[in-house]
Amino acid sequence: MYALAVSDHIMIAHSFRGEVFGPAQKLHGATYGVEVEFRRAELDQHGLVCDIGLALNVLKEVLAGFNYHNLDELPDLAGRNTTTEFMAGEIFRRMKARVAAGAVGPGTAGAIESMRVVLRESPVAWASFEGSLR
């Protein structure tokens, strides 16, 4: 399986509901490093998994919806605990839709078999979501 990854970061604010979160129940900020890895069994005719420039642009577009926002105030996330794990899944879903539309290069829709999204909360803690694109 071949893979290509791109990365960026987002700065957000949010709060959590539930005693399990302790002081994180209060509004607080976080900066996440975000990595998206695209995987396919065979390279295309140019020797690529996908267009790295387009992949980076798509990631930036998806992350723009979260960057410098209070996630508690975004209608799409209303009532959700926007944990690192949850956000990895949410970014995956949004990226999956873009990949399915061919946004990461000609011929990539259907050719990219799976994807993994990693959110790095700190150098010692991260969460990920991965799944099939088929």
C-alpha cells in the first residue's frame, strides 16, 4: 500500500460537558497538528498517490472551518464534545467527501482506498481516525 501525507494545524477553543473532563469543562484553547494520509494499492500513471499540492489545499480548506473558532458555537458541532478523537473523525468525514469528489487530483476518486487523520494535541498525546474510502 502506497501512502502520501500532508499536514497543517488549527487553533481552536472549546469546552466539554461531563465531570470526566474536570477543568476542561471550562472554555479553553487547543492547537492541533493535523495530518492526513492517503493510501492506495497502486500508483497512478505519473507515479503518484495523489496531487500533494491539491491535497494540502483541500486540507487547508477543511480546517478553515475550525481554525480560530470556538467549536461550541459552530452549528454543525452543536451539542457535541469536540474531543481530539471526535475531531479526527469529523475531519476524516469532511476530507472523505472532498476525495470522493476528485479534489485531490484527476483519477483519485475511487482509486484512493483508505485515509487516516491524526490530530496531535501535544508531543506526547494524539488521536486518530482511519477508514475505507470505498
